[in-house]
Amino acid sequence: MAYLQQAPAWFLWLASLGALYVAAFLPRLLVYLTHCLRRPEDLRLRYGTWAVVTGPTSGIGRSVALELARRGLNLVLVDLDAANLHEVSGTIMSRHAVQTMAVVFDLSLVSTPKGDEALRRLRDAVKKLDVGILVNNAGIAKPGAVFLHEADVEAWVRMIRVNLWAVTEVTAAVLPGMLRRGRGAIVNMGSASSEGINSFPLHTMYSATKRYVAQFSRSLYVEYKSKGIDVQCQKRFHRNVVGLD
């Protein structure tokens, strides 16, 4: 106490500022620790027994699919490659006592006749299932770092269809069942490139599509929170995974 009385004013000011910061941060830390230590919630009871995952054959999507299966959810797996879908389905069923259903759907063809047919098959697949979770994971980052005027227009269109349009269409296909049951969760994969930094030069189209996903998620949350549907947008940054070419 005597030391504090002799301490300079700047030291007391900094100490007070630090104490205020700790006081403000401590409740959030306690909440975080509580979430970490408590028993995981049964997702099947809260949301439903089936989950839909797009892009589940590699990277984050594969990890998400395996974790959902570990927690007892049956899976509708959506990807453009039938062989990869067969492989990941076999891996999941060999490790966990769950069912899987594969839907071959090249999301870059959304809004085309082939894409419309694939979307119809997805709607038919989920119509009678207790789908409680949708993970819109599939995405395209290529052509990567490039000036806007140098980028290939077809690559832009493909990126917009997968990152933006397909997220909207797949969500619209799964939502009616969630609304009928009065429960559900939608998880969209955003990016820190769209909000975590002020600009993302040379990746203009990619960050713009992910900005759409973030706003889409926020608006969906407000629209459907009173109907028992949770909506998240996971804003990841750099990750070393295999993506769509």
C-alpha cells in the first residue's frame, strides 16, 4: 500500500486501466471455460438426426462430416465427384454407426439445366429425412491472387455460382423441412477476408462473395431465430487444405 502511495500517477493510471480490462474480460473467459468444460449437447435431440454437408470429401468439409458422424448424425453428402463421395462415405460408415447418402452435384452448374436437375435430386433426398443441420462448406478460392482485369470471366462466374448462388439455393432447398419441424441449424463458411480486414486486393471477387455469405447469414438469423433455427457464419482465415480448382 505504501508503494502505491509513492507510485507515479502514470503507473496508477495504467494499473487502473489494466484492472478495468481484466474485469471486463473475466466474464467472457468464464463463459468460454464453461462451454469448454460442459458436456457436449446432443445435436440429434436439439436439431435432428440428419445433417447435409457440401464439399465433404476433403479439408474442412471432410473434418466436419467426420465430427458430425462421431456425434451420431446421419449424413447427406453433396459433392461433384462420385468416386470421392463413395470414398468418404465408406470411411465414415467404417468408423461410425451412421447412415450416409451421396448426392452428386456440381455446384458450379447451379442455375443451369444440369444444376436444376441436381438440385431437384437434393430436394427429393432430404424431403422425408429429419434434416436438422446444414453445413454450406463448399467453396472456390481460385484463380487466387490476380488483378481483376486479368482474371478469366468464366472463373468469376464459377466462383460466384459456388460461393454465393449455390449457398442460397441449397439453403432454400433444406429450409422448408426445418420450418415444418420447428428446429434446425445452418452453418455457412465465410472468410475473414470479407470482414476481418479493410480490403483484400488481388482477391476481390473471392472476398466479395464471402461478404455476401456473411450478410446472408446475419439476415437469415434475424428472419428465422423465432422459428427455432440457428444460423452461424464461420469466418476462417488462412487454412492449408485442398479446395476446388
